[in-house]
Amino acid sequence: MDDERATLLFSPSAAEILQADFPGWLIWREFKPEGEHGDWCARRHTSSPSPDAVVLRHTDLEGLRELLENHEKQQEQEGRDD
């Protein structure tokens, strides 16, 4: 298999790229009881998440990326890391 074809077959998904860009966050797709996919979600990755942990949600990955970027900028401005 040539390199170009291998890249097309084995390149990371948009969700994998987003996870790599935000390694401190756990990113997943909500699964509704009706069996449908729901929002894309993100929560800070910690060993013991608190019940009041911030969970960011959006219907698509690009929207979730914007929420993550804005949240991190806000945390930097406030001097926080939660």
C-alpha cells in the first residue's frame, strides 16, 4: 500500500484530533436512551471527577472545539485551572 493511500485509510478522526489538541479533557459522544447519538461532550480529565465538574456540550465537534478554546482562555485570564 502506498503512503498516500495509507494516510487516507488510517488518518485520525476529527474526534481523535480534538482529543489530541486538548489532552487534559475527556471527550465523548452522548448516547441517548432512544439509541441515538447526542451532543459531543468534554470534561476535565481527573482521577476523581466532582459532581459539579464543568461539562461542555455542543452538537458538533467544531462547536465543541470553540467552547474548549473559550473555556481555556477564560481560565487563563482568571488564573484558574479547573
